[in-house]
Amino acid sequence: MHAIVHPANIQDRDGGVLVLATLFGLYPFLRKIFADGGYQGRQFRELSVALLPGLSVEIIKRSDAAKGFQVLPRRWVVERTLAWLNRCRRLAKDFENLSRTALAFVRLASIRLMLRKLCNPA
């Protein structure tokens, strides 16, 4: 639905605030965002409330007692989507010189995924 390409020296929670800042007004029906432990912290929580007051952010954390692989609720949706996007050869490596070109290829890959889902409803 929405993506931003930024340099690798920006942490996840800072990039998340950037995404939320550009998301304002685009999807008024959003009520909840699921995020992993990288978005945990007071700064992200305060800025997300300031930017989108009606939106709640739920942090999905792995249990400290967990050993080995463990499926976390709602986290698999993000991981599955990233795996689908990485099947596009152009996105497998960072070949792009411009961030807008990388964003265009992410959008093209997303369009390809949506079209496949619409054409094959099985």
C-alpha cells in the first residue's frame, strides 16, 4: 500500500516515522499497524500518536523464553510479503543508484503480486 526507500543508515523506527508522516490522509480506514521489536520505544510511540492520532500500533515481540523458530502472530504476513517481493530478481540485490528508481521497482513488483492474486483467486 505504501513504501519509502531510504538510506541504510536510518534505523527502522526512524524510517517508520517517515512512512507514517507520508501516510497521513491516504488511508483513513486504517485503525491498527502491526510492527516488530525494532519499532519499540517511546519516541516512535509518541510520534506515531502525534502524526496519526486514530491509529494504534501493536508491537509483536518474540518471547524471551522461546527457543528456536517460533511463529509470531501477524508477523508472518510481513515476512511472507517480503519473500514474495524478493522473488523478483531486480529486488534481490541493491543495483539502483537512485532511491526513486528502487521505489518504482518495489511498486512494480507489488503490482505484479496483486495482479497474480486477482487473476488466480484459488
